[in-house]
Amino acid sequence: MGILTNDVSSSFPTPPPNATSMNHQAMASLQQAQVAAGLLSVHVIEKLKNGDTGSLPVSLIERIHILLKKLSELPAFLELVAQYTQHGYNEGKELHCLILSDLYYHLQGELDGRKIDPGPFKELCQYLVKSKFVQMYQHKYNGDLSAHAKDVYLFDSSRF
């Protein structure tokens, strides 16, 4: 997953509800997981835009299409469309794919410890983190994985 860094907190305007009971390492892990979920979201969106549905369930494909529609209607996304158009890129499917690709690499950089500068990409990253795209796959685990761990969540990766 990469090295845990303090830099990853730059994309998170508000801490999670149970943040007061979490230590710094747990908070950093949670934040990196949220950024990774955003990265996964963008990757799947890119695949679907190129017609590759793989073996994804129809319900997930619908959620992704809704997420893409909402993402592309955000002022930050529209601002990027305008910026890219000013730099000579033609508006259309290719432009949206380019923006999504750049968003993917911004999120990857965040996971690698590079901060995203304030602006439209940071706003899109924050939106993806807040969207909780993978939350429907989250299941609370009440078993004893570690005596010191509380509120451990597992994700049903087979449903992805």
C-alpha cells in the first residue's frame, strides 16, 4: 500500500466520526485507505468510459455511472474542462478521459506522499473521498484480530 505519511491528511477537510478515539497511525491508515478508494473509483470509471465492464455487477456499474455524472458536473471538473480547452484540447470524451487520467495520477501521488495543491484537482479528490464509493462493501469485524484494534473493517473484495 505504500508508506504511511502525514501528507495524506491534506485531502481530508474533516476527520472521521470516531477520530477522537484513533491514534495517529490508525488515522493515517484510514486516510490512505480513503484515498486508495478514490483511486480505485477513478480507475473503474476510466475502464467503464472505455467500454470495459469486465464482470462488474450491474448495480456497481450504475453506481459508477452516477458517480461519474456527479463528478463531471462539479464546478471543479468544469473548471478543468475550461482550462484544458484553453490549452488547445478539444472538448469531448477524450478531454474527460484526460482529466480523469490526471486525477488518477494526482491521487496516486497523494498515496506516495505528495500533496495535491489547492485547486480543482484537490476539490475533486475531496469529493471522491467524501463519496464513500466503496462503503457498500464495508463490513464491521467484531472478532479479535488484535487486542489493541477497535472498529476493524473488512471489505468484501470478491464483490468488486
